Amino acid sequence: MSGSVTTPKIKTVVEPKLDRPKLYKVILINDDYTPREFVVLVLKAVFRMSEETGYRVMMTAHKLGSCVVVVCAKDIAETKAEEATDLAKDIGYPLLFTTEPEE
């Protein structure tokens, strides 16, 4: 054996830093034709809200013109907005839900 000293090689593992997915808002747009009860029904069915929460969201949209319903991932937001809008469209109401990126 020789008197040389070997230094161990240290392997560094670099884990990629993942960005969190961008969140999107689902917005309820008020209209003057869709009955309030139906809006609450849609909020309960699509967004799993309680009667009281659905009523408060509906009244906020009624008073202010629009209201953020939920903030979630883009694909979920678009799916829920489309499902809620289509539900109203099938019955003949102009109820509209839109999505936009959260700031």
C-alpha cells in the first residue's frame, strides 16, 4: 500500500425547483334574467356550496355586478365555469361564469 490519501467524491443531487401552478378565478357575472334561486342551485350543484354560502355569493354578484366564486387550478376552473354556464344554457338562462388568472 502506498501512502496516498484518496478523497471521496461527493455527488451532489440537484432537485429541480418546481413552480406552483398558476391559479385561476371563477367569476360569476350578474344578469337581470336568471332567477336568484336558480343561481344558488347552480352554485350548490357545481361548486358544492351550502345554501347560505351560495346565497351570499349570488347576492354579492347581484349587488356588485360580479363575484369570485372559487380560486383553483386552470383546468378545474375552466371545467367548472363551463359546466355551470352550460347548466344554465340548457334551461335557457343567460347565466355566465368566466375564468381569469389570479394576480
